[in-house]
Amino acid sequence: MTARYDIVFFGPNASFDADYAVANLDMISPGTGADQYNAGNIFTECFAEGTLIETSDGSMPVEALEIGDMLRTADGGETRVLWVGHQSIFPLFAGEKDQPVRIRAGALGANLPAEDLIVTADHALMLDGYLVNASALVNHETIDFVSADEMPMLRVYHVETEAHEVILANGCPAESYLPMQDRASFANYQEYLDLYGADRLVHEMKAPRISSRRLLPESIKAKTGSLDRNRGFAKSA
């Protein structure tokens, strides 16, 4: 039986290079859905494979989560997993600002995160009452884009809960999935339709979202350090 692959090329510079893909099939993990070659802008909000999500039974790798699992929320409550979407992405075909972002252990404070956390660029963390997209936190030292040379293919997962919630990923408060017309980009989208019949609308939580570093409040800049073109990188205290 021939393996099927789920492949997503994303970002404003995305394009499909068939020769490259065929030559690098050894990097691609077999998927459960139809082949996907998406050259448009896909604003995924995903965790990299291996991210530890806090559940009512302890930490669990995101790829091991199942529908019905209860997750701990940052405010001490719980929320139920409705669906876990997955796809494979190629950072090589993304613009710099759409590359996955690595947040080093302790980059946001003591044990925040508890270990390195890799998320897609538009995935937000909850900091000082703001939803801050990971790309806005990049300081090119403790928080940086993951290069395609280092990680030519990345398997990512989105965690959809009953509402748009703040869950804990590697101990760091991070948003659950907020559908933005991109569920169909996931390899197992048909599973979602089989479960729920149609796309479900999820309202964004009432918290300001920051998508640009220049809009960061001083309190968050102090945590992450700042990058000034004239003075170079200034570490946080």
C-alpha cells in the first residue's frame, strides 16, 4: 500500500517545488489524510510535536492527546479536548516572519517555559493579560525563529477545546486553537467533519492580541529583552 502524506507549505513566499518534495520524501511523516500541497497563507496556531500539555493526569505530549482528555487551564480550571488537528509544515517555503519560533527554557521568567517550546509564528502566549504572538517576542537570542536548515520539516498539532482557552504548554500559558477558516488545512480534517458535521465557530477570548514587537508593553519587553538596530541587542535585567 502506498503511504499518503500531508504536506503544507505556508507563508507569503510559499510555493510548491515538486522536485524538492520528491527528493526529500524521507523527511516527511506519513499522514492519515489526503496529500496537501497548500501554497497560500496559512495562519496556523500549533504546537510542535513533543510539546508537553498539562492534563488533569499530568503532562502529556501533544501528539498523544485524545478527544475527551481534560486539560488544565492557566487559571486553575479545566477544559475538554474536542479535537487535535495535525499537519506537516516546511519552514523552507515560509518567509522569515512565518518561521516556527523557539522560546528557550526560562526566556519569559523562572520555568517559563520549563523547557524549550516551539510553536508556529502566530501562536499566542498569554503574558501580562495580553495574547502575544510568538513572532512578536523574537529577540534573536533567547527567542528566535527556527531555521529551515535546522528543521526542514516540522510536525505540528493544534489543540481545540470547548472555548478559546489558555492552556499550559511546557509549563507556559498558551492559547488553545482559534479556528480562522483553516481547519481544512489539517490532514485529519475529515475526522473533524465526521465528529461534528460542520465547522464550529469559536469566539476569541476577550484579551488584546499583539502581533508586532513594536506594540509590546514595556513590562513584556523587560522580560524578553529588546532589539534596537542602532544599539544592538540589550538583555533584560
